[in-house]
Amino acid sequence: EELIEGRISLYDESGRPCVLVDGFRAVSMSNVRRAGSSGGTRDLVYNVDWERTAPTVAPSAQPPLALAHLGKVAGAALEEVISLRGRSHLEAVMHAEDALAAAQIAAGLREIGVDGTFSADSLGIAPIMRTVFTRLMDKLAKRGLLTASNGSWTVTREFSTAAESAPSVLKDFLTSYPGHLPEALLCTSTCGEFGPIVRGEKDAVQVLFGGTNADLLDHFYGDGLFSSHWMVSIGTAVREAARSLPEGRGLRILEVGAGTGGLAAQVLPLLDRGLHSYTFTDVSAGFFSAANQKLAAFTEVEYKVFDLEKSPLDQDFEAGSYDFIIGTNVLHAVADVRATLKSLHELLVPGGTLMFMDVATPQLWTESVFGLTQGWWHLTDKDLRPEQPLMQRAQWEAALKEVGFAETLSLPGFQGPEGEGQIGILGRKGGEVVVETAVAEIPVETSWVIFADESGL
């Protein structure tokens, strides 16, 4: 006698069970003709009787996986990767990047005729670029390349040495740190156009995304040695949260500022296929084509435009619709951090988690590359970020609590010349979490449904 036993479960789009057939059995029966075959009478007789029963799945309060546990798991994954690459080595790279940036900026200034004393006015610096220009000149002064006096600067002997040695500094950097080619070439690209950019004659965004630089950025954000370990950390935390859910319940994930898909490519392979939903968003749909090619194997990904400066409810998003929101190197770029964090808080379910990586301190390399883009300086929350867009861990945690997050924690970054580099931030939305309890056992019925096949039953 051939016997098949099993359980059939059907779930709706949100991952909640809606149909359950428990104790299902199918038995092969021999010597019975199929319905419609010769024999003059129906050989198959069956009856389906659906009975309404009390729900076997009842909502109940269940606390989410502790934020401290997620932080511990994420931190362990982070340290595992860092230990392989070498913390001291990576921190040495940060110092070398700033030295490279200083030499490249000095060479850029030399190209526009700087020799002696100069000011923003004497060089014709565009008004919109004067903030970053002043910051960069003051950083060069701290390194001894310039002396500052009442809004003007004077070159030193070290300035001339740095400008003349820029090609050899680049060569030495690539020889010592070959895995950091994108950082080196991005810096030489923007600093190679330093004069036209700070005078407003060229847009740094076009320089950064033009030609082969677009591929360099893709590598920097996706596989770069300063970014990929954070993506592993975030992916590990998401996987841990997914594993804690009841059987059959999918995790609803939103990625903001997803760009070319570097983070998604790290997170999605860690999750059960077809169970979780993943909403991939960016301010521009221009990234979606490349991301779709990279993530073609993951059909659960939905692509949507999401401007973090605007209300998500006005952009076809629903409040309380995501369990996990993730992102890398994006939240510092908004004009009003509190407004954006409040919007993300609104999109989370009670007990939902926000986890992101960002840069804490404006290293010289950072401001010589991304700081030359005009969008870097469009912040409006001057009470929170009076001088530049980046925030320390304590500032992020305070801002999260200010907009309503019940719990926060942070993961430390490397120590560079100016302070911490990239850091990790987690926030937990408060409120009671409604999930499904385990399905109650249903007594096995003795009724049968009989199926016919080509050769009989």
C-alpha cells in the first residue's frame, strides 16, 4: 500500500498563514478504473465537506529578538572579517589616504597658480564651494602645508614638497595598499579637477560618475575593503532576525539609498529564497537597471523610487509595513536627519529595526572626494550639524531617541587621523509586536479524498 502523509500551508503576501490542511493523507488504491473509463458506472465517488472551525492561529504579543542580541551578532560578524584583514592595517590605510589627499590637493592648487598667499576671493572660488574650500585649506594648515591668517593662507615649504611628490605618493600608496585602488583613483579624479570644481566650472558629481569612475564607485560601495565588512555585519543581523520569526513568516525588508545593489547582494544570499520580501529603493530609478542585473536571481526584490527628503506616505509606502530597514552611507546625505529618521520610524512595524552604516568623522580623503559634491552641504538642521553633515555615534543615538525609537545601540569603527571612520547604528521601534502563535494540533480525520491517475487509483 502506497501512502503519502503531509501538511499543506498557504500564506498571503505578508507571510501570514491563511489556509492549513493538517494530517493530509493520500493512499494509492489498485484495481479501480478512472472516472469516465469504460465500465458503465462511475468508479470514483467522493464528497468534500468544508466545516468552519475556530481559528487555530491567534495573534499574541511576542517580544522581538533583543536589539542587544542583534548588535552582538552583528559585531561578531564584523570583527571576524576585520580580524582577517587586520585592524591595524586598515587603520594605517586611513592615515595613508589622508596623506594621499593632501598631496593631491596641493598639486591641484599648484595647477591653478597657488604660490605664496591666497584666499577664496583671489582664486575665484564659487560661493557654494567656499565652505568645503575653507575646511580643506584648514586641514592642510593642520598638516603644516599652509599657514592661516584672517581668511587667507600662505604656502609653506612642505606644501611645495607635497605638490611635487603627488605622483610618487600615489605610486607608493598603490604599492603598499593595492586592495584600495578605488579610493586612490577617486581621490586623484576629483583633485585632478580641483580648480574647476571649487570655481564652479565643473560638477564633482559628473567627475565622480563619469567614465570608469562609475565602476570604481560600484566597487568601493559593494566590495571595497572599508565597506564590505559592514555589509556582512548588516546581512548577518538581518539573517538572525529572520531566523527568529515563526515558521513560514517572512521578513519584510526595506533598503534605502540602495544604489547599485552592493548591500542587497550581500544580504539576499543569506536569506531563505521566496520567503522574505525585499524593497530596493533609491532616489533615482537610474540605478535600477544595473542593480537588477546584479540581483537577477532574486525575484522577491521590488524596485521603487524613494526620496528620503519627502514623506513616504506620499510615495506609495504604507506606515508600519517593514520589519527591517537597512542602508549604508546614505542617511548623512539628507537635509534634515530628524525628519528622515521619523519617516523611517513610521514605516517600521512595532518592534521593527533600523540598521545602517555611515561615516562618523570627515577625514581629509572623504571631504576631498565626496565633500566636493554640492549635495554634501545641503543640510538644513544646523542645530544638529552646524559645520558638516557627518555625526558621531552618540549624536545618531540621541537623534533616534528624539524621534521615537525606544532602543538604540552602535558599533564602533576604525580610528583614523580625525576620529572614527565608518560606524554602525541600530534603532528599535517600541510597541507591542503582534505575531502568530504556534498552530494548534488538529485531530486527524478518517475521511478520504480519492484521486485518479492514468493507470488507475
